[in-house]
Amino acid sequence: MRYEKQTFVEKARLAWGTPAPDWIQVLAEEADRVTATRAAKNIGYSAAVLSHVFANNYKGDLGAVEQKVRGALLGVKVMCPVYGEIGRDQCLDLQKNGPPFSSEASGRCYRSCRGIGGIPKCPNSRIPDGAR
């Protein structure tokens, strides 16, 4: 008897139901197309995280994973007060940056993401108020 390997799309549908959320479906299709490791790298996570996401038992910030998928794979854009229109995934990556800054713009972005230095907090920021 030969074991047929389950696709990521099948795993996601079993855990999430049919239809799975659009971003889960797109992520699973990407993992089937290029491997889970490559799909995970494309959104800045590990293959282990993807496994938990597909199984619908990820204990981390699922909203952050969703936003990375929407930016990287679904083309969602946001308006950054510093860089203009950028992908949602790029926005999330920029929010992680901190000192030392490589440019004046990266320093302005840091302050805008956090709403510090007299700069209003960017509405796209997922950084909690008061966090540095």
C-alpha cells in the first residue's frame, strides 16, 4: 500500500473548512507550488509556523501572518507616511527596524510607526502604544 502525501491545500481545508479563508488558500497553494520552506521564507516565517497555520492551531499572532500573506502574495498595499505606497508585508518588516538607522528616512519611519518625537502614529502600525 502506497501512502499519498497530502497537499498543503488539502491540509488547510481539513483544518479550516471549505472554503478556507482566501489568504490561507493562497498560502497553501504557494507552499504546494514552491515548497513550504520557500513559501515561509517569502513571508518572513518558518516552515514550522506554516505547518501550524495550515493546521489552524498557530498560537502566535495569526493576524500578523495574515497581513504578511496579504502583502507578499495578494498584493495588498498601504500608504506609508514616510515611503509612500508599499506592500503590507514591507510595512510590517519596517516596523521591526530600530536604531541604529541607516538613513534619515528609516529614523522617520521608526518614529512614525511608534508615534514618537511629535510625529502622529501611523494608522498601519501594529506596534502597541508606548512601545519603543
